[in-house]
Amino acid sequence: MRGIATILLLFTYNSLAASLPTKMHRLSFDEKTLRSDLAMLFTAANLNPTNFQFTFKKDLENKVSLNCQKDQFHFLIRSIDGEMTSTTYKAIREIGFLFPHPRKQISPTLLDIKKNCKKQWEWRPALTYRGFHLHTLHPNEWVEGFLNGNQEIADSYIRWLARNQQNIVDLSLLHLPISKLKDVLKSPFILAQKFQIHTGVSLGIALHQQNSFKLINFFETFLENRSKTKIKKGLEELLESLPLSYLVLEAGTSEFTPTNFKRSIDWLNLAAEITNKKKVALFTKVHVSSNQKSEEWGNFNFLPQHSHPTVGILPHTVMFYGLVDEKAPMYGNKHFHGIRDFMIQEKTRRPTWYYPETSYWVGMDVDIPLYLTDYFTTRAQDTKYLFDHGVEGQLNFTSGHVLGYWSFDWNLALINDLDYQFDPMIGLKLLKEDIPTWKKILDYQKIWYKDKGLIAQLSSANLQDELSKTHRIHDRFTMRELSQNELQLKTEIKLLKEGLLAFPSFDNVKDEELRSLIQINYFRHQHALYIREALLSTDRKKELLNKAKMIRLKAKKSIQQMQLFSTNYPELKLFQKWTNPTAYQFGYAYPAADLYFWEREENQIRDDSYFPFKNNIYDIIDIVF
């Protein structure tokens, strides 16, 4: 009786806590597309597709049964509207197929599959809407696939989403002609919708940073009638050109600079009026920046609470900090509880999808590179929080899959299956990794990187960190400040030494790429220690900087070897200088391949020169304007 009571209580609680549902047009199940993809994956596994039969039936639940006769396998798929594709791939995963990366398929043998005969499975998603925002403002493989027209990359990613039971995807539009966007996006978006994946695009009303597509220019933000006319025309043209289920708008001129507060609300309401007529859902981002407030309206990021209830929100958190962390020292915040509370406040008033990150490409993770396992833990905790509090969706921000970051996105996709009970290591378990080894690595990074704050020393100061003391990307002491603060310098040296002594063994990590990345984390510990000791010791400065350089060269050689892995798209220029439509004329892994941040810190100390714009890799004019 206690178990039944618990289930009833959970059902009642989630029913009462449920968010206002997003209204998007229903995506019909495309049987031909699904059957074709199933045949593709069976063929890749050297299995005869004709031995696998599928019967699809609409139902009031998502269940699968497998019956076998000799080498013939029959799947009966019963599903509610919208979940037929995901229910099918639930069965595919249960018989042993895994898709960790768009270019990596793990397949069962015929004998493995036979062990599942007469079994039944139920697909129970934690969230109604689950998927990824491809941050194509950064120069990643998604820029090449979706905006440069590389159809193989775009289509393989869409198939990866479907095979991992995701049903929403969008990307940032760059400042390109509508005709070009239509040419490159229409085909992959239609494929996505055939897999019952809702498609969207993210753009700015007046967003001027990072070559973003925008509806009005800076001067038009001050002209009420002119701005509304341009917004209406631009949105109608965009909605006519692309097959969209939803649209994401940014109201400010950047994530740190607001437009007129009242006019921004009017713009959102106008956009909602236009998108509602097209049966396209509208969302706006709720950023974590803490420097935009007015006495009348409060925090600019919370303006959507004053808009029409059909304006949905994407409450955003950054890096590996999440909703339940007590400390998140980023953008002038102590934690992200304000974002969390706003999300809970608004979820019954308007459509609400949580919008976290599993990659934060600004001198913090993949571009250092650092392989940060708290992305496993934090996203699992966040997803459980969303489920417990009845939030209907999660749209995860991803910069790309290179240098092991595929593992974080894949793990998050898996966590949406309630059978896995929000296990932060479910992906590692399915890969048959040595879990005791990984548990020590995860525990170590949680304690040392996050709780004790080593992340501030292992990552690197962004230009904003060096220009601002009150609104830094991440709270830290810059190299300039350390050169003037011997006590803090000694404190950081002590912490790095203790962290190195406690660093867990990674010898039993089976995946070659992930093992190499953990080793590079260790090299970065050593490097961060040596450059600080060089800053402290005038007599041994040259010697210690040379040690730092030797460590950097060892790490660089390891990254060069990893570039050849298929998970790192070796045929693209992601690790090189690369002319592309973003504001960065190099691939997003170029800073990691070159170990730019490591060398820049060495040079700052060697030259005793800390001018923020010296040895700067970014084109600030292009990024800002």
C-alpha cells in the first residue's frame, strides 16, 4: 500500500506542479523515414534489416514488445501522438544499440538481441520536450553542417537526436541572407520533423553581438513605429521561409546591454501575435547577467513576466553550475537561485523550458581544454529538479561535440529516460567503463574544481574578466592581480599543490579519447602551478616557465593525436584557422589545439605585461558589433 500511495502522491504532485503547456503544431509520425533509418543502423551493424519487422500502432501509452521466431524479430510499437519515434528507439537501445556520437554507433550481435526475446519495455520520458540548442554563434561543426550546407553533418546530427529520443532542436541564426538560410536549413529541418523533432531558430530583435541575425539595427531600437514595422516584416519573411515549430528571440542589444524596457515588452507581444497566427511557439531567453536593472521594471532579463502569456521563457544558467548549486560565481552572481525561482514562478503562467549549458566556450572548458565531469552530475541533478517540479522542457546549449564533449550531451539525452533514475554516470555505464575509477574522478572534480574553486585557476581569464572587477565571466584573480597580491598567489599555489596530490588515477579509463582528456586536465594542473610559482619566484622565473612550456608541449602533442579521431571531425577546420560566417575566424577547437590560453599566461608572466588586449585571439569589433 505504501508503494501505491507514493505513486499516487507523485502523480498528484506533478499534476499540480505542471507547467503551462507549449502549443506547437503536431508532428505526424513518418513511417517511411523511420523504417529507412532502422534499416540503416541494422546494415551498419552487419545485420540483415529484413529480419527485423516493426508494427506501429497509436495507443494511450508508450510500450514495446519483442517476439522472436528463429532469426526473425518482430517489434510491436504502441505509442501516443508525438512519441512514436522515441518509443521505437527505446526498444533499439534496449536490445543493445548505442549512439554516443553522430559518427559512433555501438551495435549488438544477433546473440545479444536474442536475449531480449519476449521482453517488453515502456518509454517514460522525464520531460515532454527535450533537446539541444546548437550554438552556431561559435565556429563549430554545426556551423559547417547547418549554415555552410554540409548535409552529411547536419543529417547525421538529426539522426543522432532521433536515436537518442530528443524532440526539439534549434540553432543560432547568423547574419546571412534569408535565401541562403532557406537553402541550407530547409532540408535538415524537414528531416527533423519527419522524426517528430520540433525545429526552431534563435535570433535577436536587436542583438548585435557575434554576427547574430537580427530584425532591427541599433538606431531602430529608439524608433517605436519603425522598429515594429521592421520586426513584423522580418518575422513574417522568416516564418514563410523555414519549417519551424518554435522561435527564440533575444530582446537586448547583447546579453549584458538592454534595450528600452517598455519597448522590449511591446516587441515580444508583437512577435507573439505574429507567431501565434502561424501556430509557431515563441520563446525568449532569460540570461544570468546581473547588471541590467531599472527602478520601474527591475531585472531586464525578467521582463517576460510582463508580456503576453504565450511568450515562453528559456531560463538560462551557464557552465557546469546548475539550479541546486549553492555557489555559481559567474556574471556577478553568487548562485543561480534567482533564475530557478523565476522559472518556478512563471512555469504555470507561460511555456517554460530550462536552458542550461554543457559547454561554455570562453576560456572555461573545451577551449582550454578541460574535460569537466561536473557536467554529468549537474545536468542530472537539474533534470531531476525539473521533473520533480513539473517543468515541461529542457533545451540544452551545446557548443559542439569535439574533445569529449559528445559524452556530456549524450549522457544528458539518456537521463530523460526515467528507467535510468537520473543516474549521472548512465552513459559511462552503457559504455562499460570502469565505474569505480570514474566515481573517483567525478567526486574529485566536484570537490576540487567546484567546491574548492580550482576551476578559477585551471580555466583562464576572459577579456571581460580582465576589464571588469564586478561582472566577470567567472570570479577569479587575474594574472595582473596575482602579480600584485603575494598572499593570494601563495594561497593558489597551495591549493594547486594539494589538488595535484589528490588527483585520482585514470589508468582504467577505457575510452582512449576520454583518458587522454583527463590526462590533459592533469597537465593543466601542473602548468597552472608552474606559472604561479614563476610569478612568485624572481630567481627561478625562467626555469619554472620552461617547465610550464614543456608540460604545454606534451599536452599539445596529445591534442594533435586526438584531432584524428572521427568524433573530432578531422576533415573540418575546427582545430585550425577557418574563414567562416561567425565572428571568430578559426574553429572553436583552435584555442585548445594551439593551447593559446596556456601560452598567453606564460607570456604575461615572462614579459611582466598584463594589458588585456595584448596577445588577444578575438576580433573584439567583430564580436561586439
